[in-house]
Amino acid sequence: LGTMLKAYYDYANDYLVRVNIYYKEPFLDVFFDMINTETTRSFICNDVLGTTCGYDVPPSCEDDLLALPLVEGSYNYFDGDSLSCRQVHAVFAQRNVDHCPHVSLEAEVDVNGEFKCATSKQIDPLSMFSPDDIAKLDEFMISHGIDPTVGYLEV
């Protein structure tokens, strides 16, 4: 798997401000589709929304999740009104209920006054990394037998 990340840390306040992660688009399709299972949807609806978050979960919850797009746009965004966004935030919400609004089937403001898993910010992932970064990642993948247009190797 070819991926790269940049972490931004506030040392003065001992706080991880942001992490930019770059995956090739084909990998995101494969990954989120791989975890798009009945078990995952049940986990989101019953374990997270119902038990952890204490929401009144409609009987149609799993079908409602299945009706959402897996990812959005040409870069396979997973920060908008998509199943993949809820898959990610469900794991966060299990450990920190501040993420519960992000998993909700209805857009809901969180403790920071923000909506997540509602409307994608459509941030071009290439804007978070330099052309040199991308070239080095492509070189790394080629040196490990990974097609850089795909971004991963099935073994």
C-alpha cells in the first residue's frame, strides 16, 4: 500500500492539530467497499448510534446507510454525506462520544459547532502535498512493485 501522511503538532499545547493522509483513489474504493458489510452497518446502527451514543435508531438504519454513496467525487472523498465517513467516525465515536453527531443519519452539529459527514469540503488531496512528495511516493511504490496509478498491491 502506497500512502503518505503529514502530521501537524502543537508542542506548546501538546495537541495533534491535523493529520493529512494521502491514498491513491482506487485504494479508497477497495478499502471502504471491503468494510461495507452487514456487520459494519449493524455495528454503526446498533453498537454505536444505539448503545454508545444513545440515539433512537430507526429500524431502517442499516438500509439508510446502504443507500448512501460509499465515497463522493473524483477523489473518493470520505468526509461528506457518505457511508465511508460514518464508518470512520463510528470507530472514533465508540471511544469518544463527541463524534456521535458525525455518525448520525441526520446532519447534526458537534461540540465544536461543526457538521461532519454532511457536506464534503472537496479538498484536493494534492493540495496537501507537494509535487515532490507525490513523485517520491510514486517512486517508492514502483520500487516495491506497486502500480502508482492503483496505489496498492494485492497479495
